[in-house]
Amino acid sequence: MKWLVKPLAKLFFKLLYRVEVKGLENYHAVDQSQQPMLIIANHVSLMDGPLLDLFLPGKTTFMVDKGHTKKWHERWILRMSHFFTVDMHSPYAAKHMIEELRSGKQCMIFPEGRITTTGAMMKIYDGTGMVAAKSNAAILPVHIDGALLSKFSYLDGTRCAFIKQFWFPKVTISIAPPQQLNIPKGMKGHQRHHFLTEQVARMMRLSAYLGTVQNHSLFQSLLVAKNKYRQKDVCVEDINDQELNLKKIVLASKVLGKALAKELGDQKRVGLMLPNVAGMPASFFALHAYGYVPAMINFTAGNHAIRSACETAELKTIVTSQRFIDAFELHSLVEELSDSIRFLLLEDIREQIGLTAKLGGLFSSAKSLPGAKADPDSEAVVLFTSGSEGAPKGVVLSHQNIVSNIEQISAMFHLLPNEQLFNALPTFHSFGLTAGMLWPILKGGKVFFYPSPMHYHQVPEMVYQKNARLIFGTDTFFSGYARKANSYDFYSVRALVAGAERLRPETRQIYADKFHMPVFEGYGVTETTPVLSVNIPTAYKHGSVGQFVPMVESRLEPVPGIEQGGRLFVKGPNIMLGYLMPDKPGVLQPPEDGWHDTGDIVDIDQEGFVWIKGRAKRFAKIGGEMVSLTAVETYINKRHPDGHHVVVSVADERKGEKLVLVTDDNDISRKSVIDAAKVEKVSELMIPKTVLLVEQVPMLGTGKVNYPAVQELVEKQLVKAV
């Protein structure tokens, strides 16, 4: 009867867990007569071993820690497979596996060595990389998706009380392309072990991305999330106590979307201008359900910039709310743009939705709507660059750009079902839209919307009251929160993630001193949807912006006068479809050969960590030498951490350019700057010639410095001085 056990077990899993195996062609790509195969996989539940044994081809030998053979059910499960037991803490454990591989056996290791209790990838043990390197094995990464939500995972409420598990979630086993370890010549000892472990970790993150990314439109992804997670659990909450779940968002998409479609007709791009409230995701997906492309309007940009954005994207209508217009005092904007733009108020639309429309939405199929059938490579959203270094441009992102970046983020930072993210970043900014709104909604999480990131008193208190687990922000915002927050306000937070601007060492230090928490700095731009790299708990370097997310290719082009690093170009599934330029409205201009020029000067170390040196436009040429304005700000910030300091350059007859410091710190002077330069031992070329004191440094609504406004301010002041 023993021969019946495995077929019956496979049938059991197939029927109850709807097990699907993807990427079998990658398994068959390895010629095991020429090279041994080492299978590695994430470890999310007690089912993982049987699943891999039953559904992967060939006869797999498992390496099992002796600690996992003490219980009767563990021994019973292991009897169905081929395994050998080892003491994971013994140096001979790896030796045994190497011998098994060299003998020609197909072997399997869980590199984490234990089942995850966080939902994310845990630490990778050194042994996996060493085994693969010494046996010269082809590594076959496998990702198990779905089993984490089962009753057999270790997310049992001990550490994750908000998790609600399923008895029979759908399980997908995805096999990634085989990979080989590459070790630089001459690398030995601890450095070699660390390098191998880092490679295995990156393989695991790539496998996680490939195992979860789908070729879907955003509305289709919403329908998948509704079926995968608990559709009646609250996933959106706002300051007005409005709550939405996945079921309500889909229903609102059908009903509100149909009403909007009657007003919008055959328009393609539609402006969407709302703050961080529950109505934003409802309106966003309502437009998507009927095939419209939301163009996210930055209502803080000023009337002229908003008019320019509307012309660039060829918008005829902006969907907004009268309550929002009144609260944010945008009456002059509406009045000024009404000659060319129609403002469609959600209050008026809702009045048109009667009982018949609501019942029709309740019983109609969302799968038949245009948004569910949209081409994943077509336009999904138009965002506008911040204008921090010039006129804003329209950035067109595809559905696949956003879906890909969500899975790239998830491969680095896992978001558990029902885990709450606090988002005060505006959704007209790519960071706030992709990571702050769409990521939690489409991955089964929960987002609390707060309308302004600049409420430095209120935000920490709301984080405390809502028991938020993750917070996104910029250096400016995090610095403001730190000054006003109680040291216990962030007690529930497991990760603070900073982006959009450089994280100052002073900000990082105050979070370490006052809150005993790290801030994980990341990097990205609107054109990359936006996340390109991020530090994570298992891969972190102080001062860097982390490693690239999976599937991002990079190259550095030399910049005259800069010895270390170069100008960063990137390519990948999250790179935009192209620009809409003000001088050619409505005309999509794609990046050349798929490569986007970030305009940033960066250095990338041997382990793949990215170090930002500054913007290409934020270098001054003084006396023939290239001077980083960011580096100047850094040493000034170090000696004067309480102020907000910005350095710009202006023309100088004698040396080509000269530096001007703009600051809101009353205690700073040119003498104190010179003293700071001496202490930090920087070049005399890095000392600003002029210090300009202002009441407030010009800022954008996204939290970035408004460099054009600072430059204009400086030039006007210098003209007055002359």
C-alpha cells in the first residue's frame, strides 16, 4: 500500500489547494548528467517539503535538521520523501550535502533553515552558497506562493495577531531559471562566504518576484486580490472614518465607474484631483474599470503648472470633489481653469446614482468591464515630475509597470494581509501612489490615509492611535515628525522607509537615539514607478540607498570631472512607457532602447549597494573642479543639524560658478560655515561665498526642495545686492 501514499497525497493537494506548477521548462533546462542540481526555496509552511517532493520532477533528496524530526507528524511526513538528517549547527552538515550532490543526486535546501514567522524572507545561512560553490551545482530557485496564508504556516497570531488564515488557499509553485554562482577571483574566507550568501539572497528575491508577478491590468489585479484575500476585511481607512474593503472597492468601481463613463464619453486621459481619502482609490479604480487613464493632478503645484499639466496630457475633464475644493481653498484654480477644463464633482455624480444603478452594480460581472480586459502594456496612469529641477513633464506608466513594481517592492519588503501601512504621502506622487496606495490594496494589506504629511504634530499621534506597522516618508517629513513626536508614538512600527530625497545622517541619528529605530532609505524616480532600490533588514548599509529591486538592470556612464561612480541609466519592467512633453502635448516619447537616464550620479559597490553622489545638475564647476552641492549640504548639515540648508550655484566671472547657501537657521553665518568646513576638512571650493537667511526654504508638496524657486530667490537677492 505504500506505493499509493504519494499519488493519493498529490491528489489531495491538487484538489484542496489547487496546486499549480509554473516554469517546468526551467527545471528541464538543467542537464543533470553534466552538472548536479541544487533546489532552493522559500520556507513558508509545514507543507513546503511535501509540496516540492510531490510536484517537482525527479527524485529529490532533502537535507533536514534533526530538530525537525522529533514530532510524530514530522517523521510521518518525512517518510514520504528521500532525506538525510543533519545538525544544522555542525560544520559537517554542508559536507554531507556536497557529497550527495557530487554523487549525482538532485538535492534541496531551504536556505533560511526555518519556516518564516514574519512572512518575509528571513536570514540566509552561509551553508547554501558554500554547498553550491564547492559542488559546482546549478541552482534552481523555487518560490511557493499561497501556503503562507494556510493554517500550516507559522503566522499563527503569536507575532502576527492581525493574520487570518485559510484552510485551503490556492498554492502556486514557480520555478525560476537556473543560476550559477559567480565568485570574484582572489576572494577568500569570511568575505567569500558573505558574498556567496548575498548571491543566494538575491536569487531568492528574484524568485519571489518571478513567482508572483502577473501579466495583468490594474483592475484585473484588484479582482485577483478580492478573490485571494478576505474581501470583507477593511483595506482602506481615512481621517473621516470612512472605510472600504476589497468588495466595496470593486462595487464602487462598477457603479461609480458607469456613472463617470456617461459623463466622460470617449475621453482617454482624465484628471483626478483628490487628497488622501477613501474616495481616492474608489475613484481611481472606477476610472480604470471603464478603461480611462487617470492623470494625477498635483493640487499644490500652482495654477500655472496645473494648466500646463492639463495641456501636456490633453485633459478635458478633472474629477474632483466640492468638499475638497472648499477644504483646500482651490476656488481660484477652478475658476481660472474652467475656460478649458470641466470640473466633474463626485457629489454631483453620486446624486445621479439611484437604487437601480446600485443593484445593477451588485449583480453585474466585473470581469466583463473594459478595465478587466485592458492590455497590461497600455497606459495606466499619468504622473507629473515634481518640477524640482525644471518644468514638470508627464510620465506615462503602464499597468505592467505598476504591477511589476508592486511585486518588486514585495520581494524586498513583505506586507502581510491586514497589516496596516500609514500613508500621508500624496497620491499625485509616484511614491504615494504605488507604494502608499496600490501596494497595500493589491497585496491584501490595509492603508490608513492621512491628508497631509506636513502635520508634524498630528501624524505621529495618528500612527500611535492606529498601531501602524509601516510608514513611508521623505527626509523632510521624518525630520519634522521626530521633532514633535513622543518617544513612544512609533512603538508599533516595524519599518520606516524614506525616499524621494536624500536621508540626512542627522535624521537617521535622531530616530536611533529617540525612537531606537532604523530608517530604511530607498531610491527611485517617477519614471521608474518609482522604486529602484531600498535597504532592508537583511541587506542594509548605512548611507547607501540599498540594493536594486529584482529585474532592474543598470549601467554607469562616465561624467567628466567625477572619478568615482557615473551617471545612472536603468532598464527593467518598471521603466515608464515614456514622457509627455509640454512642447508636444499628447505625444508619447519612449525612453531610448528602454533605458532611462535618471540624471543621478551614483556609485555601485561589489555587493550591489547603490550610493548616491548627487544629481548631475547638482554639481558646480568651480575653478575647473567639479563640486557636489549635495556634499556641501552634507557637511553643513552635520555641524548645524537643526536647520534646513540648500546650496545652489550661480555664475561667477572669476571662477565660473560660486556657491550660495540658503538656510532657515538664524544661528548660521558664513563664519560658522567656514568653521564647519575646517572641522570636516573639506576643500575651500566647497565653502559657499554667500549665506542667505530665509524664513522658510521653498518646498514642493511632495516634500522635496523646490530648487527652481530657491534658484530664483537667490538670483533676485543677488541682483538687489548689486
